[in-house]
Amino acid sequence: MIDWDKSTWTKADYKAVKRIIDRAQNEGMNVDRMSTMMDLDACNMVCPIDLAKLEGFDTANLMHDLTGIARHLNRETGELGGCFVPRCAKVE
């Protein structure tokens, strides 16, 4: 089960996610606001993502990451399957 207490996001992070979702919807992507926010938060707990990088992506890369996370995220464990790694993943 996803442990939502492990989320490290700040209010500024949630504002960035809101802007990302607004842009995705304005560009015609069929994304559900709450599901996408939760998917990105869960993904970030196991595969840290760079929200500034995601926000700055062109439409194709934005769509790749949002749809890829939605498709490959196990909503029970929070793990990403199918060897999917978001392009906005932070490189360590």
C-alpha cells in the first residue's frame, strides 16, 4: 500500500503540479486532475521527479511522462512497472 505520509512535496510542489495539469488539459490531454496529482506524488516517492523539468517539457515529452506514469504506476505499491522511467526523473 502506498504510504502517503512519505510524501515530501511542499505547497510549491503542489502549485507546480497544478500548473502542469492545467497545461496538459489546455493542450488537449485527457488527464483527470486528482488522479494525475496522486500519480505524480506516488511516482515521486519511488522515482524522484524534477517538477521544473516536467513543467518545461514540450508537449510530446509532457504527454510521454504523464501517460507513461498513469499507465505503468502500480496503485497498490507505488512502483513503476514495465521498465518505465519518466524523462523527468532526477538523475542521481
